[in-house]
Amino acid sequence: MSLTVTGARSELGRLLAQQNTKDDIHVNVAGQEANTLLHDGHAWKAFERRSLNGIRRALRTDAKVLVHASFAFVLADPPRDPLRSLAQVIRDNERRVLEGPVPACVVRLGYLYGPTSRDLRAYRTAFRLGRPYWAGPRNALQFNLHHDDAVDALLAAARARHAGKVFYATDGHPLPFMQFMDDFARKLGRRNPLHVPRLATAFIRPIVRKEHMQQCELAMPAAVPKPLVPGWKPCTADHRTAQDKIIAAWQA
């Protein structure tokens, strides 16, 4: 019995590769590097090619079940390019997996974060230097998910009876990116976190891509998206507690 992973070099993939399973399953997390609001949009570069190559590799598995990690934000149906086109690529990828030769299901994950996130460490450095960040609107809710909960959700979905289905896995408490990051900055000693003003949009684009700006503006529903992965619930629902644990892990 074994667990195999496409995208095993990613942060989520490395965590998955450490798990043991009773059944032969394959989990595809290729492209999940982009499933976070912490990379300023740069992880979307060449996403279509990278994610499609990952699906082709995953569909060659001889495992009994394939779980495809996808993106919960597509629920909101982005209205403008480039994010609208990326969402269409994501949906096309889901269709390819579900119509493929391996019994498969899809799990749409919230935006990922955790102590292994290189991007979150970069924000830590920026906040300590007093640098501003692109915060987005203060009322646009976002779905989030701790890496550990994402691993548990993907493994819980790996059941033959789930073939052909699409599930969601989020922490159940959507909140604006601004709130998430301001709380994080304050925990690092930045009493009044600085935000890049909207008037600076044209000047900041070499650093912050349109994809990130659009994601920050794309409001998710306040209700928890369903259906959830059967038999799964998040262990990390409060982002402030999660941030405390992340900072403590870095200091250990």
C-alpha cells in the first residue's frame, strides 16, 4: 500500500509525502504553489503549463484512487482577466481529472498557509523592516486553510466511493486578507501595519501582479462552501491561534 504525490516538491506535497496510508492512493497537488495570497501573484506564472503537465503525470498512476487538489476561489467566478482565465483553466483541469481513466475526486482548497510557507516568512521580514503590503479591500472575505488541515482533507477524500465528486475544504471562517495579514504583522511587533495605497497601483505592478490584486478584491461568500470533504473538519479554524503557533514554531 502506498501514497504517491504529483507535485511532491511543493510545500504541501512535502507534507503529504510524509504520510502513511492503508490504500494505494495518488494525490495531485501540482500547481498548488499558486493557491495562496502570500506570493503577490508571481506563482501564477506558467500555471496552465505546469498544472496540465501535473495532471498528465497524475493520470498515469496505477493507484486505486486519485485526489486532485484544486482552488476554492473559483466558486466566486472571477469577472475579469487574468484571474477569470486562470479560473477557467482550473475548472478545465478538474474536468480532465474527473473524466480521466482513474477513479478520481476533486478537493477545492482554501488559500494555503502554514509554518513551512516561504512566502509567509518573506512577509515576516517585510513587516520587521516596516514595509507596506498590498492589502486589498477590508471587507472582501477569503477562504483560508492551514497546510496540516489541507493534508488531512486530501487524505480523507481518497475513497473510491467519492469518485466523480467535487468537495471543499476551508477553515470555515472567511476573512479579508487585510485582517489576516494585519493580525500577523501586529504579532510581529508592527503596531500599525502599512498598506500600499491604491493610487500607487501602476507603480507597484512590477512587484504585485494583477492576479494578486484581483484575488484580494474577489469576495467569497460568508457561508462555508459545501459539500465539505466527508468525515473531515479543520483542526485550525482560528487564524490568530494558528499564527501564534506558526511564530512559536519558527522560534523553536
